[in-house]
Amino acid sequence: MATALTKNKGHHLYYRCPEIDSSKVLAQRPSTPFELADNPNWRVRVLIETLGNAGIVIVPPSQGYQFIQSGLREVLTILPAERALLHKLAKGFNLYKAPVYLPASFPRLPSTSDQPLTDFNQRGDVISLLQNHEWHMVYSTPERTYFRRPGKTDHYTSGNFHHQLRSFWVWSTSTDFRARWPHNPSAVYAFLRCKGDFKQAARELIGLGYGKSYKRT
């Protein structure tokens, strides 16, 4: 199989297949203490991912990249079943358990602005929140603001915030956020400030003036 060494000492495997879907993360790992000291907001690293439909990959002879087996003229065509087997094997290297996005233990309150999470969804400053956690604002349009993720990346942008929908969409697979999935403002707060703990996020947001304190009667 055509294989290239990347400038970061990783490997790219190239193949053709009759069935290709969207890009996917197959295996991740937690950041090491050394990596967290360098960037505390980058808590998970991608070990293995695919680049599928609409995906872009750098290939030799780009600087820092070189083929170590075969080349682009020898790219194999594999069967969908073989591709599925490769993906299954790759998932076996996963070392990271993703946090739960919607904790079942969170109180089910009426959907009003008295809820701190709902209140933050309606009027929280997501753009400043992202910037305070090292997301770099690249540019803005009347509809969306585009960001580049923290850490080193070859990509110009990593996600965007839709102003009217108030939804943060990330396509980078190298962040704590679920890639290609809409995140409302309270989810952005929970994952940036509370490691995905929505109950903790609600308590903090109440202290910041969002919603009202909830007490059982």
C-alpha cells in the first residue's frame, strides 16, 4: 500500500475504494502532561483518522513529506469489506473515551430563560469565550465567524460560529469538540471550561448572572 512519512513523523496510507464516506476519527489518545503544560486546552490528540469525501491531504513531494513504500502511481484499490476491516483494526488503538454530551442526570427544567444553560444559549458571548481559550478568529462575515483551533495546524480554519443559529461547527478532528456536529453556546462553555460537565457549567453560569438558581421544592 502506498505509504508516506509526514513532516511530523506520522504516516499517510493511500488507497482507492468504490465506497468512500466522510472523514472520520478512528483512534485518539489523551494529551500527555508535557503536552498539557504547553497547551492546557488541547486535551485530546488524534492517533488515526481518515480523509474521505471533500477531504484534503498533503502528499509528496511537498516539503517534509516522502514516500517510504510505493507511490501515487501504485495506489491500490481495495474492497469495501477490506476498508471496513482496516477501520476496525485502527479503532482498536483508541485510548480516549469521549465525554457524554447530554448528561442524563442533569435536571429537566422547563425550557425558559430561567435555566442558566438556555439563558447562555440566548445571550452568551461565544466569540469572546473561544478567543479566551486560544481559538484564533480568522475572519468574519455577516453570517458566520471563522476560527482556527489552538495548537499547530496546517489548516486555515477549523470551525465557525453561525450568528443567527448560535451554533458552533467544528470540522477539525484535533479538538475536544465532536467534529462535524453543531454545538450550542452552553456546550461550548461546558467543554472549554468544565471538561464537558454540564452540571458544573450550569453552576458557574448562575454565578455569572445567567438564569436563576434551581432548588427542589
